[in-house]
Amino acid sequence: MRAVIQRVSQASCTVGGEVTGAIEQGLLVLIGIEESDTMADIEWLAQKLVNLRIFSDEQGLMNKSIQDVNGNMLFISQFTLFAQTKKGNRPSFIRAGKPDFAKPMYEKMAAYLSQLLGKEVQLGIFGADMKIDLRNDGPVTIMMNTKDKDNY
């Protein structure tokens, strides 16, 4: 799994003119899933996301987690995180998980995140043409890859 995590003061997802998910302070998480991902990847990444100390404390230092600030999460599937651009100019997405595998993994992770946070995680619609609006706070943007845990 690959994730792009953005600390936001607000974010929303719109599909076909209707808002499917919206948050104020919290995290916008874009998630890419590949066929080799397992429940262990979900658990590791979800724990990292809810405990990542990237919110400011009283001294302005990044010392608080999404839980500490009672923040919210907008969780968006994004297969393009697995784009391969080595050859030519058209990206290949061959490493991205196929929908019949990736969608249940996305749903399991969303449910697990909701459980860990003790509140509903806001969602996009898997496979839809989504419009994401956000106000990046900081800006703070972090990337993670469950296949490269030693560097994250």
C-alpha cells in the first residue's frame, strides 16, 4: 500500500455534483493498493495514520496525533499512486490492485480506521471520477509505503 497523507484544515470529495465526504481539521489520505497487500499492511498503515504526530501542540511543534486533536479523516482510493513512468510518457498502472481485490481492501481499511478513531471515516467512491478539494495545513504532506517500512 502506498499512501499520501495531507494535514488539512478542510477537505471534501464530490462525485457527480454530490459531496460524498467532507471534513474540517484532520487528514486527507490518498491510498493506493496493490495485489500483494495483506491485512498486515492495513493494520500497520492504519496504526501509523492514527498515531502520526503531525498536528501542532501549544508550542507550535508537531507533537499531536489526529486522535489528540479530535480530528477527522477523508479516505480516498487512488490507484494512480502506483503509476510507473519509466518507459514513454503514458503511465502504466500494472502494479495497482484490480478492483475486485482493491475495493474490499479499501473497505476493510476504512472500517478499521473508523474503529481505531472511534468515529466514521469520510470516504470517496471507489473507482469513481472524484473531485477532491482541500486546504493543506502547513503544508504538511507525507508519503508512506507498507513495502518499505524501514524508511517510514
